[in-house]
Amino acid sequence: MNDAHDPSRASAARRAWYAEGLRFECQPDCGKCCTRHGEYDYVYLTRDDVVRLAAHFELTVAKFKARWTRKDDGHTILKMDEPACPFLDGTRCTVYRARPAQCSTFPFWPENLKSRAGWDELGTFCPGVGKGDFVPIDVIRKNLRGRLTP
């Protein structure tokens, strides 16, 4: 059989560099993922995120959106007028149980998983990279599917 048509070779070529899993564990009193990263400070909100956050604050969706969001290229995003998320109090997330999908899936975002070098670079900012138990690939993929990509 020609190697180019060998299914096991094709499968190996598609295998993610993180197929064996990655070590990650949020570190106590950190909150770095909730702060501005250079010029990047977008938290994209899904419709479900907006509904969940509005309920958390006991606001209508319209009132929540007026107070906490703006539009960017047609996407609803959280207003980030300060160097950190408006829901961050010191290093504590005040909306943790209602937090956006983008927040709950960090650091398993496509842009962080493009390459080992990118993951390692994230580790210079995020102290949880390389810590804790291995997160298996099925959990990583679930997080990737849950991430809204604009």
C-alpha cells in the first residue's frame, strides 16, 4: 500500500500536538486571564451568556446589554473600560457561576492551541499552564467546541 494512502499515516498527520493532554490548573488569587492582554480585551458574549448574566444581576436582558455590553463587528462584547474585566474584584470573579463561555473555556481556545510554542508562550502570562493534572484531549475538545469564535 502506498504510504500516502495509508489511513494510519493520515490519522497521525492530523493528530493534535496536545493529543496526550495538557497540564492546566487555575492558580489561587491569580485573575490574570481577566486582565487586558496587550491590546486584546474582548470578551465575546453569546445569547446564553447575556441571559445568564442578566439573571445574575436580576436585570432584563435589555438593561444588562445597555449597561454592560457593546457591539463590535456585529458581535456582542463586554464593555472593557478598565485594565481588567468589570466583574473582577481584586483577583475574584464576582460572576463566576454565570461567567461567559469564553471565560469558562480558557485557556483552551483555538489561538492558544495552534502550536506548542503558542501554548508555552501563554505560560509566560498564565501561571496555571503546566500546573495540575493532565486535562485529557476530550475535555480540551469540549472546551474548543464551547468557545465562540467571532
